[in-house]
Amino acid sequence: MLDNLESNYNCANAGEDLHRLKQELASMRGMGQADPETQEQINRLENQIAFIMNKCDINH
């Protein structure tokens, strides 16, 4: 998970960051039923991925 995403995010890092975030998300989803803390982490990862994709105009 990225520590701090802000409006000045550098899209040059998007490829590497998205790859890492998606791997982390897949790993967390693969753990089965999520407790509330894990679900919160999953939601945060999904939000970070969506933020980067929107900010950097990525349509995948």
C-alpha cells in the first residue's frame, strides 16, 4: 500500500505502483473471508488503484 497519495502524484510511477498494488490486493483477497481490518485494507488498496487510474487517465 502506498503511504501517501496526493493530487500531485507523479504518473511516471503509475506502472510500477499499479502492478504492486494489484498484487497486494490479489494476495489479500486470496486470504478468504476478511475481518474488518483486512476489509479496510482491501478498500484502501482499491481506492488507491482507482485514484491512480483516474489521475493518470488509465483505462484498464
